[in-house]
Amino acid sequence: MDIQKVLIADDEKHIREILKMYCEKEGFDVIEAADGAEAILKVQSEKPDILILDIMMPVMDGLEVCKQVRKMSDLPIIMLTAKDEDDDRILGLEIGADDYITKPFNSREVVARIKAVLRRAGAQEKQEGRDPGHAAQNCRSFFHIHPPYRFLCPWLPNVLCSSSPYRMTRRPTGTRVSRPQADS
């Protein structure tokens, strides 16, 4: 299982330390950056799975970092900032952030949002050792299996999943297949 990397970019050291502690407790590898320029360098060199990004930082602000990251990557970004006006939130989301959390924050909520954003981004499958490109693994939870028959998800009506792990066969749409037929 790959350990997912979280890059925390905030100029306040105590914020980085608190978030690092909570993230490591949940099994994440944590990388830190104290300013926007360092954040860009770490995105390029460390290849994190998600970026937690403060807006008001020295050298390069978080909005500019977000814009630069979006030019090179679809890396999930959560803005974590003291700027709590509606216009600030909207701007952050419009320039490419996936979520926006205002300070003060609950550290457990931040970790929960990290997990949620990673899950939506598909990085959760990487962590669990599944190949996101493998159709049978990707779709297995959508198959409706009712022994002794195998039924299929509505949007894949002519694909049948047998009891053999991830073995898929084509059958005519609407065909009911008994267990022995499915396993053949």
C-alpha cells in the first residue's frame, strides 16, 4: 500500500505542526512548505497527492500558487486560510481549489476533508492498491449479484461478472445466468 503524501503550505509553523501531527496519525506522509515559492518547488519535486494551501504567504501568495499548480497538474488543492469572505471562497474555488476551509479550523475536520477530496480524486484507489484503470475492479461495487443469478449494473447491461475474481464476459442484454453458467 502506497502512503499518500500531503503537502502543507503555510507560513505559520504552528499550523503546519498541528496539521502534520493529525495527518501522520492518519497514516499520511507530510511535506511542509513555509512560503508559496517553496510550495511550487515541493509540488514539482515531491509529487504530493494533495496540497493544503494558505492564501496569505510570503514570496508568492496561495492564489498564485494555485494558478501555477493548475497549469502543470490536477493535484487536489484545499485552501486553508483566514480569508473568510464569500468573495474570497468563490475566488479560491474558481481558480482551481477543490475545497476551502477557513481559520480557525478543527484539525479532525481538515483531515476528514483531505480524505474526502482524495477519495473524489481517485487517489484512494491508489492507496488501497487497486488499479483505477481496471474496469472490473473499478466497477465491482456497481454489480448487483443475486445468487443463483448474476445481474448487471444498468449502464453495462451486457457485461456479466462471474464468481472468478474480475472475470467479465458478454451476454445478451437481459439474460439471466445461473451460477454454473456464469462460472463457465
